[in-house]
Amino acid sequence: MQKYILIILTIVGFMTNANNHEFTTESQLPSRYKKEIADFWLHGHFSNFSGRENIRINYATFSHTKKQQKCLVIVPGRSESYLKYKELSFDFFNAGFNIFIIDHRGQGLSQRIVANSNKGYVENFQYYVDDLTFFIEEIVSKHCQQKPYLLSHSMGGTIAAIYLQEYSNSIQSAVLSSPMLGFNGGGIPSFIAEPLIKTTAQLNQWLDDKPWYFFGHKNFSPETFEKNVLMHSAIRYQQFIALYQNNKDIQLGGVTLQWLAESITALETIFTNIKKITTPTLVLQSSDDKFVNNESQDDFCQQLHALHPQSCPNGKALVFKDAYHELFFESDIYRQPALSAALNWFDKH
């Protein structure tokens, strides 16, 4: 009972200034997906550009006929494609935003980097940031009357944080959902795990021209709903799995040692340059996240708020008790207040 009271209070508090916008519910999703969301998707613009090292970067945009609409850049997480974001795009489009979504290099519909297209790989983490920079400067800005807002998930939060450090005046305000600001090491201290990963990644480069998977990682192999720790919503999980099983081009397996080593360096960059993030930033945290380190999110918020009080209210992330990693695809009891909180944050800034 206490959990539900907390969630209800969260909904009330964060919908007060969000125009009481109603997002798609689980009960509505099957019919909306076939009709309204499908029709909405047909009116999107789908294209690509040449990113760093001439890698093809795919993206999707959805624009209102009125020119004064606000703009929202969505930065997905690792292994995701903009095809997964149909419901979220539809919901924020109906909330009055023009939508811009990027598929990161090496995943989604963008060009893969290595021969085994299932391997999560990036040569340099900064390339993700450079791709996002080009996307915002050369594509998003051409369609927007004012600075865009930014909504990110997981690895997208890492990319977004570095982008905000480098271009602090380019975004109106930002929401980082379950951001990858530290890894869940499974009990292994980071001071042991991180040097070991970097050393092994270097050994991989010396001994083999093919990137190695991190220990235990493999090609695309989805879990059953009962074993998954991404989301509690059965309908959204079933749609997610069906999407990837029916679209082999967007399938992605586990991470390589190179991707991990680059990500560790990226996280060091974020905390070293945290004072450069002057954009009002809100962090949404899932209390039962099994993929990223919530303590790192707490550290990030404490440091950022101390430097720039307009971010992370009270020096804390906004916590959704019992929620899993995928807040944007969670059960309504978590998803609705999370999206309302994001919308309210954008309305305030």
C-alpha cells in the first residue's frame, strides 16, 4: 500500500504543471498501435547522414504543420532503434513536440562497424557525441524556431551528458532516464573491474583484428518475459521482442571489450567535466535497475546540483520505486508518472 501511495503522490506532484496530459496506457496500446500510432508513423520522415568516419547514421523526424511547436530530441540507449520508440514518439508528439530521433552508429538501422553485426562496438565513444552534434546542428536546428529539449535513456544519457558539457547553450532543458553514469559490476569493485577491462581490451587489439565479446556476452538472444529485468509491462515487452525478432537488421547482441573500455573513459570524462553542464537537467532513476549503477547517478546529481542548483532538484534523482531499467516502456504505474515528470520539467524550462 505504501508503494502505491508514493506513486500516486508522484503522479499528482509532477502532473500539476504538465497540463494533465494523458499518455497511452497498456489497455489502449494494442488498438492504438495498429491504428493511431501506425498512422502517425506513416507521416514521419526517415533519412540518414554521414557521421564520423563516414558511417551512415539513420534518423526519424515527426513535425507538426504549425511552425511554433517545441522540438524534442530523443537519444536512445544501447542496442535500441528508433523503431522501438513509436509509442513514446506518438505520446510526446501529441503533447505538442516535433520529434527527432537518432539511431546510434553500430546499432538500430544505422551502419554496423564490425563484420559480426551483433557485436556492440564503438571505436571511440566520442563518435556517438559527434554524430549527435551533427544531428542537432544540421538537422534539428533547421526545423526548430527555438532551442530543442532533450530526452535520453541509458547509454543515451552518457552521450547526452557529454554533449551538454561541450554545447551547454544548445539545449533548453534535458531529462536523463536511467542514465548510464556507472556500471552495475555485480559486486566486483570498479577499481578492480575497470583496469581489467581496459587491459583485456588492449590485449584484444594486439592479438586479434576482431573485437571480442565481454565475458558471457553473445549474439542477440532475448529473454522470456518472466526472466526479463527490463520492464514489468508484458504487452510492451512482447511488442519489443516481436519488433526485434521480425527485423533482423536492428538486432544487437552483447557488448565488446572495446565498447566497455570506451564507455569507462566516457564516464570519467563526465565526472571530470561535470561543472560544464549548465543546462537544467533532471535524472529519472529506477530503484530496481539491474543494468546501471544508481549510486553513480546519486553522485552525479549531488555534484551537479551543488554546482548548478537549477539541475537535480534537492541534489537528487527522481526515484521510481520498484521500477526496472526501461522507464519509457514500463508498466503504466511507473511509465505515466515518469513521462509526466519529464513533460513537467520541459514545461518549467
